[in-house]
Amino acid sequence: MGVINLENERDFLNELTYFRCGAAVPFAGRYRLIDFTLSNMVQSDITEVAIFTRNKYRSLMDHLGTGADWNLDRRYGGLFILPPDWNDPTDISKGDLRHFHNNRDYFERSNSDYILISGSQFVATCDYKEAFQLHLEANADVTLITTYVAEDKPEHQACMRIEQDEHNRVTHMTHDTTNPQLFTGVYIITKKCLMKLVDQCIAYHKENLFTNGIIANLDSLIVQSYKHRGYSSFIDSIESYYRHNMNLLSTDHYKSLFYQKPFVLTKISNEPPTKYRNEAKVISSLLANGCDIKGNIKNSVLFRGVKVQEGATIKNSIIMQNCTVQANAYLENVILDKDVNISDGQTLVGSVDKPYVVPKRKII
């Protein structure tokens, strides 16, 4: 069973999450952040996935639908979106423990004995079958998925670091920034152990399953680690979102994320191919289907249905779905959310460290 827990995710995406949760933020021209987590689960043969949502989940529900695009529209198992439903008057649970407590029947009805829990801000392509096999062989209670980072970035500051012995058993979890071994927020846990930790944490008025249940019990639990190898990124801020979109303009980065199994699935949209008009000039950019291009584009990511009029210039920018950039406008280091209209002759310039962000449906 898979659980995507959105309760404790860090959100510094500002304008991009005015109208949606972080998991529903568009990424890389045609995807949403949750697509990577969901695809990894499905491609690892997990056919029963629950999503714990807290707020601003309308956009997420619209994107996921019945789960058909991830082959999760099935008679048994499938996709379950579980918004907050706190109706038990005797409930004393707090934090993300409320989701586990109030959806206890969901876990008890399932035939699954193991649960993979993840957030949505770790972007990678991971096949968890090998990690699960190691979990079984070690008879572990918990297996943490880790990744190695060669260069520490601001988005890594909040990540826990793993310390382990020669047998890959986790001994400590710290915030030591000199340790390049990061916990991705993804872990496998036996269902019996999970429900025991949930009850224990609630009984002692705790709020966080991972911190108060797993980290606090490293001495008594068998907790091991499994290292993910391959492309990975963490997105929890405007700066990290912008940088990792721009990184995908590198052929090597793009291929390492999208040309490796398991492949990333997303909601199908039947758009026509992009039209490059005679006056268009496009260099080192990533464009999705349905665009109509008459202007100049360089080092930018354009989502589906973007229209760029003649004489307009877009540099180092991210333009989301159905935006229109009128003639002679100039955009540099800019992020436009969906359905934004930039008027004729307008100039918007941000910086690499602080891109200029325009919320959804604005007219400038």
C-alpha cells in the first residue's frame, strides 16, 4: 500500500500555492509534483494508494481524477483521496496522526502488510521493489529511502541526515549539514508496526508520526536505509522550484529524470503539436504541446497552450498553461502561473535568485 502524506510538507512556494497545495504545482512543462511520487509507486507495483490532504486540494483532485492515467481506476485497491474528516468526538490525536487515526478502517480493510509512505516534494524516478526486497531480507520494521547530494542547497537544510552502521542500520538522524546522506521523506514500514506507533504517539499526545514514532524509537526498532541512485531534487520554495526547472534544460539532467525507468506518468491532455510560426526563434527551451509561438524564446520552460505573439521575448522563464504573452513584451527570470495575460509592450524582469512571480489569472 502507498500513502502520500501532505500534512507536514514545507511550503514556501508563495504565489504558486495561493490556490493549490504544493503537490499540485505544475513542473517541467507537463507534470505536477505529485506525478513523480505517484508514478514511482505505481511503477513499483503498488496498486493501492491513499493521499492525505489537508487544504487547497481542489486542483489536486481535478488533476488526479479517478486515477485512470496511473492505472489506479480499479475494482480492488486503486486511488483514495482522503481529506480531513475529524468526526470522532473522542479523538485526541494531533498533527498527521489525525489522518492515520481517522482513517484506521482504511488500513485495517487492506490486505497489504507493508506500507510505503512518501511526501510529494522529492522529485526522482525510483523503483522501490529493490528497497522492499531488502526490507524483507533484513526483517526490518522500517526502511528509509536516502539520497546523496554532492552540493548542499537551501532546500536541503530542512532534510534529516542519516547516520548508519556497517550493516546499513540507522543509528542516528541529525541536521548535520556536512553529512551528504539525506533522508528523502520516503520510507517502508510494516502495517503492524505503523498502527502500534500511531497508538503509542496518540496516547502520549504527540503530533508527528515520523519524529515521535520512528526517530524517538531508533533504539527499539529495526530501521535500515536504502540509497537511491540517480537524479533527484527537493522542491519546497520558489528558488528551488525555479532552479530545478531550469536544470532540466540540460539534456543530461532531462534524460536522467525522464528517460530512465520507471517512467513518469501524468494526466493525459490531447493537445495538438506546438506551432512554430515563421517569425519564431526558440533556443535551448522546453515546450509542451498546444503552444503557438511567434516570438523569441531562450532558456525557458513553456507549458501547454501558451501563446507568444510576434516581437515578444522570453528569457530564463517558466510560463505555465494557457498564458498569453502579447506583442513586444519582455520577460526575463519570470514565473507566470496559469492563465496569465501579459499586455503589449510590458516588461517584467526578476533575478536568478528571486524570480518575478505572477499568480494565476492576472492581467498585467
